[in-house]
Amino acid sequence: MAKPLNNGSLSGAIGNIVFVNKGNHTYARSKPANVKQTASTKAAASTFGWVSQQDKKFRFALAQAYTVITDSYYAARHRASMAKALNATPTTASLTVNMPQALEGFEFNSHVPWGKTCHFYIDFTQGNNNTVECLIPALTLGQNIKPPKAVRSAKLQLHAFMVDPNKPNIDLMTISSHELSLQPLKTVPEALWSFNVPSETGWLVVLGTVTFEFRQAHVDTNLRGCSTYLFTKGR
């Protein structure tokens, strides 16, 4: 109910009209309509909350295990990719079939995108004996990897791990890592990296990270590297 003020204006609501006072002025606006949630919108909100929770746990476990250079807004983008990968159904807030491939190509650092920095592809082959072979092509810093200005050297790190993002507690099981050091205009020959995949249920994920060393000491953190998911597979 609207009430009169000392200056003669009104404050409050009359019917669907709301009176608002700012300084010496009084404004009238319509009262916002009440939003009624349906069963489907409540289920969708519950599913979104569950996905957000699982994604936060996943990112925390990843940061504890590996060094990943990110930008300030990567968490929201990662949550969107994780929602596609988990493939939860809004009506029951339960899982259907996971699609971890939705994570592949995710850009952790938009300031130095992997897609524009790394001009090479790694060939992944999985054999019948749970062995994965990764063929890394010959690499040259300045050609296959396009660094920011004043970069003195670079390091390519590949990390393979298992994770089950459907569990209440998310832990990463590290499997194997491979590292290459690169100098400007010096070619690192082709290499074969292989590892055995554990029999546990979950996602097999290969994380790729490139970090740069600069000639000067003080460089913006956002320019120091890039990361992406190179390979994923559910089992």
C-alpha cells in the first residue's frame, strides 16, 4: 500500500503501480509479475546446479594435478562444455550417455588460443590391449608453434589421466606425461608417446599445455601459455 511522504509524494504500491522516490523526483512503474516455476523449470535449475557443482570439482582436481594457464572467464566456458560432456537430462537430473568429446578443443586461455598458436596435430591410436599411442609430429618453435613476441623458448607438456566426473568426489588418476623443449628455429624430431590405460570406469583425457619463457622478466600472465583437451574417450 502506498503511503504519503512529508513532501506530498507517495511511496509504495497502489494496485499494479509502484511509486519510487529518488531525490526530489517520484517515479511510477508497473509492479513486476510473479514468476511461477513449473516442474520442468525446477528440474532444469536442479540439473544446472548439479553440473556446476561437478564442473567446479573437476576444475579444482585438474588445477591440483597440473599447471594450466587460464584467463579470467574460462570457468563459465568450461562449465558450458562440461554440461555437454555430462549430457544430463533436465527432467530427472540424471545422466544419460556421457559425451566427453565435447571437451576436446576447449580453450583455457582466450588471450593465447591453442587453435591459433599450435599448428600441428597429434595422432591418437588405441590398441586392443588398452595401450594408447600418440604420434607427435616434428615441431619447430616459430613454425608449428606461433609464440607471442620476445619468446626465448617453449615447453610442450602432454598429460594423460582418468577421471569419473559422475561421482560425488572427483579425483584425477594420473597415467603418464610427456614433455618436449623447443628452441626457435630448431626442429624437434617426431616422437611416439605410449601409455597403458587402467581398467577403471571413467573418462580418458589427454591435456596439452604449451608454456613460454620470455627474454624479459615481467610478462603478463595471460601471455605465458595455452592449454586444451587434445583427446577424450569414455569407458
